[in-house]
Amino acid sequence: MDKVLESMKQDEMIPYIERALAGETVYSNDIVDTTWGPIFTACYPITATDGSGG
């Protein structure tokens, strides 16, 4: 997974994505200034249809 995150070249987003991959729903409290431009971050964990992880 680290290779995927590195290839995004969006280092400022990695902590949000890693927390979501760990099962946490993550919202930024403020606008995040990224190289894409200013964004409000919302990252959701992915679960299987039976409710289990990944």
C-alpha cells in the first residue's frame, strides 16, 4: 500500500488515508491546502458487504 500512497504524490493526504485504511472515518476540521488546491477531506473505511474489514 505504501507504493500506492507514494505514487499519489499527495503527502499531506497520507495521514488521512492511513487512518481510513485502519478503519476510522476521517474528516478534516478545516480546509486542507493540497497541491490539488484547497479541499475538505472526508475519508471512509472500506468494508465488505458482510461488515468485515477490507
